[in-house]
Amino acid sequence: MNIETVVLQDEDQKLYKLKKVKDSVYDSAKKQKVSNWLWIYAETAEFFNFEVWNELDNAYLYKIIHYKNKLFKVIAINSNPKIRYS
């Protein structure tokens, strides 16, 4: 499953909506485009904790993620607010 958005809930019931974005730059030394995937807060576009990115890439519903002294629970994956017409 290709994970694009994740909603985390911490111990204090605060919600954090994160989204995965692609950052591309041109490397003039290698003469090619270099791309990296980054996890950012959806509302502010600030980076989420780098150490947790691998766990977010492999997230599943209700997964518990430990980071320092905090616990986060995955409560939504790829929740898309767009209306899809058929």
C-alpha cells in the first residue's frame, strides 16, 4: 500500500495530520534529478520527527509508534477529503 497521509493521536488525544511529499533537486555534479520523500505536518508544512519516518512508511491502522517519551497511535491512513464522483 502506498501511504500518502497519516493521522496520529498522542497520549493527550491531540491529532497530528501528516502527509508525505516528494522533494526533488537537480544535482549538477551528477547531472540528474535527485528525489527524497519527506513527512510533514499537513497544516504547517514543518518536518515531522525524522527518526519516525521509516515507521510512518510502514504504518498500519492502530499501530503504536514510540518516539522519545511519547506514544503515537495511527488512527487513519490515506484519508482523502476529496469527493470522488463515479
